[in-house]
Amino acid sequence: MQDYPHHYVTCAEAPAEGVISVSSKGLETLPSAAPAEFGGPGDLWSPETLLVASVADCFILTFRAVARGSHFDWISVRCEVDGILDRVDKVTRFTAFHVHVTLHVPAGTDVKKAERLVEKSDHVCLVTNSLTADTVMTKDIVVHD
């Protein structure tokens, strides 16, 4: 890992009308548009969906690191996030992120340890720690035979 601070540089470009191109050096350019809720086409990534996706993505990356550091074996994880956008004091903002994690583990796994590691990952995720909205997490641990 590199020393802090880290810098992440992105760029968004667009003509007067139409699709926005979101890019970062060395990465595939993403087309973006307003979501359907704001009159957009609804078939492209939007700032809102990208933000909510980054909560889910960060949780999984964090869980991988936490599990690795704890020598914890697991099969797969799914993180579904429902980001709630609302008007508060005449300001539109995300007010909550409902995070649902489903962790699949092999037979014989210490389920309590699995739950603790999921909870720890939720608490140390840098994306949710960088946002002002509340994060509410639920979890399911699925043990496979």
C-alpha cells in the first residue's frame, strides 16, 4: 500500500446535450446521464447510482481485506445498497444507505465470527465513513454443506 494521502483524479466531459463521459487515467470511460427520476433516460450510470454502487463496492473490498487479515475462509459475498435521496431543509441529499450483505461460507464456519467480520467491514468502510448519510446494515450468513 502507498503512503497517505492518496489522490484519485477523474474527469467528466459533455456536450451541451446528451451523454457525459466519465474517465480516469488507465480506466475504461463510462457513459453517464441523469437518472430517470431527474428526467434522464434511466439506462446509463448516473452520479446517484455511481455513489450508491461505490458504497457496495467499498464494502466488498473492505470485507476482503478484513477477512484476509483474520484468516477467514468464505465463498462469496453480495452487497445490495438502497440509497435514499430526499429533500432536507431545502437541500437534496442522500439521507440513508440501507446496506444488505449476504455472505456465503463453507460448512463448519464460526457464524458469530462471520457476523463480527461483516459488522467490522461496515464500520471501517472508507466510503460510508466519508459520507454524512446514515448507514443501516442487515446481514444474512448462509452456510453451505
